[in-house]
Amino acid sequence: MKKCSRCGEEKAVAEFSVLQRSTDGLHTVCKSCSYKNIKYRIDKYSQWLSLKKRALKKLNITKDEFTLFLETNIESFEAIFNRGLIPFVDRIEDLLPYQKGNLKIVGKIKPIRSVKGENASGSELYFSSLREASKAGFSRKHIVSAIVQGKTYKDYRWEYTN
């Protein structure tokens, strides 16, 4: 008998998968809990993939109708924008197209941030994104680290411009 670390139940050894590197040769989580976790993760990934595919489809809505949607949900959008994020929308009913009355705010993403580097002599470098800076030979990781820690990287003091 062995106790599952997830559900806390005492179960037979046969209810646990083999894991050679553990001291007793078995996983700490029983097979049924493992399967539940795998099913949950697959469902979440499927939902995310479905949302991503829908986001790539063209909107079946006019610019005026979308503007009206924004105006009626202005408080939600302003709250999101004030935190420096960009809202995105999706359909309420999956079977209906992107149209007036079938849109909702489903989340928010961080915008692409531009960066500026300034060296001791006063010359400046501007990049519209970290990706652009990396194409110019600078490491994204090192730029972000320099911004957070207030240090220099390649003799430039870096900061976000937006």
C-alpha cells in the first residue's frame, strides 16, 4: 500500500506507475490522478488552440459596428489600457460568426515595448521592440536584465520608452 501525494488515498502498489529513479521505484501520484491531470492539460491546450485559431479568422463585422462595441464597453477597455495592457475580444457563442452582439472581452496582453539605450557619451539607440534590438546584435535577455537591475549592457544604459 502507498499513499497518493495528490488525492491522499492509500492505494495498492499496482495503482502507481513505475519510476526507477525514486527510492521505492514508483511515482508519488497514482495513475488515476495522473490521468485526470493529463486530461485537464489536454482540455486546456485544446481550448487555447481553438481560441488561437478563431483569433486568426477575419472579423465578420464592420468598422462602425466594432466602434460601437468599443464605445459600449469603454469602462472595461479603459481599465485594461490604464494598466498598460491591450484587450482582445472573442465570440460569445462559438457557432455564430464574429458579429455585432456576439463579442466579449476575453483577455488582455502586454503590448510590445520599445527600448532605448544611451551610452556615456550621450549617443542613443532606439528600437521599436526587443526583437529589433536582438536583430541588431543585442541580447533580449541582457537588455531586460539591465533595465530591471539598472545596470549597463554593452556600455549602454537601457530603459523602456513606452
